[in-house]
Amino acid sequence: MNNLTFVIFTFNEEKRIERVIKNFQQFGEILLADNKSTDKTTEIAHRYGCKVFTREKEYEYVENQELVDFLYDQISTEWLYFGFADEMLDQKTLVEIQKIIASNRYEVISIDRKNYFYGQFCHDAFNARTNKIFKKHAIDFTDNPIHGFGKCIVPSEKVYYLEGAFFVHHFISNTAASYLNVINRYTETEMRFGYTEKKGLWYPLALVGYYFLKQYILKKGYKAGFAGLSLTLLMIFYAFVKNMKVYEKNHDLSTATIEEANDKHRDLILENMA
């Protein structure tokens, strides 16, 4: 019997969830941690025999201890995979994960996540490694910051680092317009959780240079063509918008205060009218 539960966080994912279920169903239990979907997400899950846990409380992000504790009560296996409906794993990766779990030598599996943008594989550009496969209680999510993944509380020799050939396929479905909405929402949340300003007029230039050199060139984002370039530019914009919002907060800049400053210039124009 597979000792792994795939926990998939969902909200109105009827168009994607069936493929995700088919991807995982032979390799463990599947539990949808659903945020009160109003479409057919849970209906599809029940049709495939998946368990469904409705998240009664709203969370700004799901990587927090309170929600994880609720999930533990719903899971009968020792291991869980912390996933989303925009992610899938190929067969060789799933088989490798099975082998590692069966060895009984580890309690956490660290895995890379690689992106697709505009339907194009972006290689290692903006990849991210997380400990998203773990035994219950091996990760402490107490006071976890946004975009963090808790604190690993098992000895380092209990963590297995999957090679880069084994990774999570992350399918970004955003257009430019929807990604800009995501950037605005995420940066607002990050402001509430204490993001600090990166000061200096050289920061934007350093940011552009760093992202282009590391992500677009060294991590081979360029191989995705225009998709890789677009993702790089959007991530640069994301990073800079965070800095803009902190600057606005520190300098009391709002529509009202900006208009007050603008009015001084308008009045000056009027004073100098003949």
C-alpha cells in the first residue's frame, strides 16, 4: 500500500483537477483541501473516489500550522505531498518518490519546481526547491512567512534532495493581464507581512541585470523564446513593485497625498498666468 497522500489545494478548479487526479491516483491517496468551490471541482473529486476536506476558514496562504493541523486529522498515511491544481509530476518522478518513501530512511523529500509559461517549458528559470513531500510533523509551519515553507525540524540526514531530473511541472496559466492582478494581490499581502524596502537608485538596474543573467541566461529561460523573456520581465516587475509599495508606505504616498502635491504645482501654474 502506498504510504502517501497527495493534498491538493483547490478553488474552482474543474478544468484542471481531473488531470491532476489521474496523475496521482495510482501512487497514493488524494485529498482535496477545497476552499468552498462553487463549480464542479468537488463533484469531479468524489467521482474519482478522492477525499474532500472543506476549508471553513479563509487563509491568506495555505502554508500555515493551523491549516496543516486540520489536514493531519484527515490523512491516514504517514507522508503527504503539498500540492496545487497547476502542478503535476511525471511518472519517473513519482516512482522515485515511492522508492525513497519505501526505504524508510528519510522524513522529508526536497524537490525542485520548474515552470511553464505561455505553454512553453522555461527550463530552470525561476525554479524553486521546497520540502513539499514530508512525513507528518516533520515541518513546522508556525509563524511561516508568505512564500516560505516552514522550518524542517528533522535531522539533515533525514532530508533527501531529489536530483534536478525529478521535478514538479508547474503550469502557469496567466496572461499578462491576470499576472498583473496576481502581482498586485501578492505584493499587498507581502506588505502586511513585513517586506522591507531595498534602498538605492541602483537597485532597479541591479535587479534587471541579476534576473537576466541568472534566470534568463544561466538558467536557460531564453530557450523558451518570447515566453521566457516575458516571464523574466514580469518577475522583475513583481520585485520592483514590492519596493515601490514600501516606498509609498514610508513616504505616506496615496492618491490623496499625491494630489495635494500636484495641487501645489497646479496653483503655481495659475499664479504665473498672465
